[in-house]
Amino acid sequence: MTTVLLHPHLFPVDVGWRLVFGLGAILGLAILLVQRYLPESPRWLMIHGRLRRG
């Protein structure tokens, strides 16, 4: 993907680098959102003593 965005015949060099950095920022935000809302696995919770007892 990066090689396509940085190809000088498709995009000017300065625009291509901005697109690549923007894509990196979008991917970083997506990872943060997934990390925030995806629950931990039951195994991790059990190992760290956070298993709900009921």
C-alpha cells in the first residue's frame, strides 16, 4: 500500500507522504479503539486474578 501511495507517477511526492502519515494515524486510532472496547480473554483475567465469581 505504501509503495502505491509513494509512487511519483500516481501522486506528487509531498502528497504521497501526507497520505501515508494520515493512513498511519487512522490505523493507530483504530487500534486504540479496538483495544479500549475489546474485552480481555478469560484466560488473561484468570491469570491476573480478575475472574468474576458469582
